[in-house]
Amino acid sequence: MTFDPLQERGIALDAQIRDWRELAVDPIDPDRADPYTRCRIITMNGIEMESIWFSHHMARHCPDMDVKRQLARMRAVESQQQKAVNWLLPGVASVLETTIAYEQVAVDLTAWVARMEPDPYLKQAYEFGVLEDFDHLYRYANLYEMIEHRKAEEIVDGLTEVMPGRPTRYHHRDPADNVRDPYDRGRTDPLSKMHALTIMSAEQQTMNFYNNVGPQYMEPIARQLYQEIGLIEEEHVTHYESLVDPGETWWEQLVNHEYNECYLYYSFMEQETDARVRAIWELHLNMELEQLRLACELMRRHEDRDPTEVLPERLPQPLKFEPNKAYVRELLDTQIDLTTLGAGYVREAHERFEAMQARLNGQATPPNEQVMERHQEMFGREYRLETEGEHPVASLRSRD
């Protein structure tokens, strides 16, 4: 029997507020948990944070006091959901360990979405971005070994490779070239809307995380690397948020947010290996079902439209965290030399790109390359985890 969020009944909103005992979730064991359980936690924290901030922005533009109160009720529950999800992360994990997990999310979540995306233009946007996050994982993994003398393989568990992607120094582009063309809300597949919302939310969370934790380091090289990659994550948020049709009404966006949360909680509940975490996904799904119903009611009442006009006819194939090694290697082999120009992609450097490169990298070595130089000095090698053989790009193969 197909699961249909529009037909299922959830928990009444008034019954969704939890007390402190219920919110005091036990964190996962960082040494024994499935790495993809941690990835699902990080993803859902980003999704909940986006839902909360969207609700705040909608409320700031809404003159109807009854709607503002309804949004506040729903937002209070979303805030509790975000706390329960994010507090599943273990406090014993260092910031760098969590950072490497964030980048594993960026690689395997974006790669999966790219593989499943039906729109060629949107697919290219995800393929372009994943090669940059893949390189960030590599840079942070080398910093991790430098500072904590531990290896990233303990975190990614061989599910995601660690080696160079599109070199980080080339991620710095003229801001105008980070803006993509939006999809057409009236013609695009509803799955494409969900993909864009999911990846935008994940990258937005990563940007905010790096902006907040970067200054907490004492080591200058760590502070500088977080600063550099934090700026690139802002580019990525611009890249992904511009894919969303700005013509979507507030009611459309509200319904899309709630439906996407149902989709993701259902997806993760279906594949979760930790029974205790799975129970949280199931509980939150039942909460989101009611929030979706209320969002649909608001759309019918205030826009006189049926939400089925903008939502999928059936729940899409569940999103999965799984290895994407072959796919990423194919992208490395075929797209590593791409950059952006306007809303498209080119292989040749152009005037705006070269101007930004000269401004940022012309007089000083970028932090990401300083990390690699210092790692080489300390260990006589770089850190990689190449489980599928040597790098597909000859110029990026290890020369240790």
C-alpha cells in the first residue's frame, strides 16, 4: 500500500508539545552508530531549521493575526523537533568531527539528488556543487589529522571517499555567476521542488555552522579554513536558493515545506538502522502529517486553491543515504574543470572569474592550500581515503 501524506492522519497539533523529559533524547554513540544515521540527523536538523526560518519570514510579511498565531503554534512544535533532532548528535564529538560529517552529508545527499533529478538543468546544478563539497571534505580531513591526529575514515567509515575534488581555490567566483535560473513552478516536476528545497536547506545549515564554530578555534590555520569555506558555503546557498521559482506564493511555499518534511521523515524512517532514532523519525512524521494538513487548509482558505495542484500525485521514491563513489568519480573525470558564467557553465576561465581569483588569491596562499602544505610538512604525505583505486584525474593523483 502506497503511503500518501495527504490521506494519513497525524497527531493533533495541541498534543504535539513535549515536556522536558520527552525532549531529553540520548545522543547516538559516535563510535558505534551507522555514519548514515548521523548524516540523517544532520540533514533533518537543516530541514527543521529552514522550516522554522521560513515560518518566521512568512509571519513577518503576513497581516492576518489568525494566520500569524497558527504559524506560531506550528513553529513552536518545529522548534522542539529541531532540538530533539540536533541533540541526537554526541557532545563528545569535536567540531571537526562534526564538520567532516556535515561534508559527508553534502557529498552523498547532493550526489543522490543529482542522480534522481529529472530536470537536466537542475541536475547539472547539483553535479557542479557536489564536486566542491567533495574537495571541502578532503581539506577538512587533512586539517583533522593535523590538529587531532585522527583519520577521517573513522567518521566516514569508507562509505565516502576522501580525495581532491574541484580545487577549493577555484570555488571563489564573482557573485553574479553564482545565481542560477529558477525552475518554472507551473511546469516543473514537484520532486524537483523538493530536491531544491532539501539541498538549499542542507547548505544553509552548513554555512551557518561554519560561520558560528570557525572563530572558536585557537589554531590560526583552522580559523582561516573555516572562514574560507564558510564564504564558499554562502556561494552555494545563493547557487541553490536561486533555483526556486520566486513566483511561488507564500501558501505554496508553506505546503511545499511541510510536504517535504513528511517525505524526508518517511524516507529516513524506512532506512534507519537505529531503532531508537527510527522511533523519533516516526514520531516526527506523525507530527508533520498534521502540520501538512493545517498548511493545506490555510492554502485552500486564503488562496482558494487545492494543494494537489502543486504537490506530487504520489510520494516519490524515498531518499536514501548510500555510497555514491562511482558517480562522484565519473563527475570528477568529466566536470572537474567547470566554472560558472551567468546562469550557465563553462570550461574556460573568463574575465569576472579571473578578477575574483586575482583579488582573493593573487597576493596570498589561500587557507585550504596552506592546510595541505602544513600537513605535508608534518606527515610527509597528504591524507586520502581512496577505496576504489587511484584518482580518476591524473593531475590530482597522489605524489607522496
